[in-house]
Amino acid sequence: MNTLSPQPAFATRPDTGSIHNASPTSPWVVTGVIVRRELLLFVRQPSRIAAAIGTPCLLWLFLGSGFAQSFRAPAQLGEASYASYLLPGMMTLVAVFAAIFSSISIIEDRREGWLQSVLVSPAPRWSIALGKTLGGAIVAWVQAALLLAAAPLLDIHLTFGAVLLTLFAVAVTSIAMTAIGVAFAWRTETTAAFHAVMNLVFMPAWLLSGALFPPQGAAGWLEVVVHLNPLSWCTQAIRGPLLGQPSLLALVGSLVFAGAAIAWATWVVSAPTKRTA
């Protein structure tokens, strides 16, 4: 079965080789096919990898070295360097970029007819939303997790538990951002329109997540905005284990954010629309 073909196999013919003899239109089979397709698209588009990782790495190198002398870490982070403070923010940015690229594929699938083939199948729409979200989140998680290899270069001493907690926080962030991207892309007609959403929603959310500078010392209203920004909870959930200050509150907030994002994406995809896919 070629999952990159315009017509998905589960929409046209039975698949007797499905796992555990599941029905070819089983929601979990559909979800698995879409996840696999997202991973194949990722592997076959190396430029997508370079774009998602390259920009955050360049920002990290230039900002981490250029502003190192003007940065003062918050008291709770001790003597952390600016490059160390930036690393979690760059991991969040990789997750955001990867979510954007994964979400754009929905618009391309609609234009090429692949999405229409999925929608006319008996599979429930929530399985489509889940497949797109999980597939994009796995791609985002892999790319963001690669930046963790830079920790030893910054004299960040990680324990095994800290690594696991960081990777878990990255996974939660990837799921949340991909689900939000799916919800926006589903209602967006063109790639150009989605780029406008990216500039209006995704980038301001990242800039106001405490990724570049700590909110302490900012204007009062801005500090409130940063603390209320769900993406700042994700960034803090990633930063905490890396710098030896894990935050259970930030992690719980990130989980709630991811759950709400999945629920929203599922609702948007499941809601009837007047236009055809």
C-alpha cells in the first residue's frame, strides 16, 4: 500500500493484512496510516528538516554569543549562561516550526485530492485529526530532541531523569502545537493564508513564551501576558529539568494545554463544513 498515493487504500479496498484483523476502516488503522504517511513525507523532504532546525540553531548561536554579556539569569537559575537559557526556547521554536510545516501539508493534501479520499471513507473524522496530530508531533519531537545533544557543550550536567523529563515536555509541546496547527490549517484555504496565521499566532506566542528573555523585570502587563501564555508553560517545562529546576506546575499546565489543543483540533475536523475538502 502506497500511503503517498492520492487515494488512501483504506478508502477504496479492504486490507486483509491489517494488524489484529482490524477492520480496514477502523479508526486506529486510519490513524496509523496517516501517521505513517506523515513520517514518510518528513523523510523524503530534507529541506523541511533543514528549515525547522537551521533557523533556531542560527538564532541560538548568534543570540547566545552576541547577548551573553548583557544577560543576567533569574536568581532561581543560578549562574546559567544565556546560551543555556536559550536552548529550551530554541527547542520550543523547533517544535513550532515543525508543527507549521506539518499543518501546511493539510492544505496541500486538500488541493491534491488526497484529503478528499480520506473524508469520503467511513472512518470517523476524529481519527484523521488524531493521525495528523500524532504524525506531525512525532516529527516535531524528533527534530527538537536533537538539540538536546548541545547540552554537554554548555556544561549542562543532565541526569537520566532530567533527560526523560525534558523529552517528555518536548513531546507534550509538540503535540500541543501540532494540534493547534491542524485546527487552523483545516479552516484555511490557501498556504498564503496559513502563513498569515503563522505570523499572527505562532510567532507572537513563541516570542512571548520567555524563550528569549525571562519575564522578570519586564513591564507589569507584559509579565502577566507571558505567564498566561500556554506556550510559556511548555518552555518552562522544558527549561526546568535542563537547568536543574523542574516545575511540576509548568508540566501540568502543558499537559492541560495539549489536551485542550487536541480536543479543539478534533472538534474543528469533526465539525461539518459547507465547502468540500
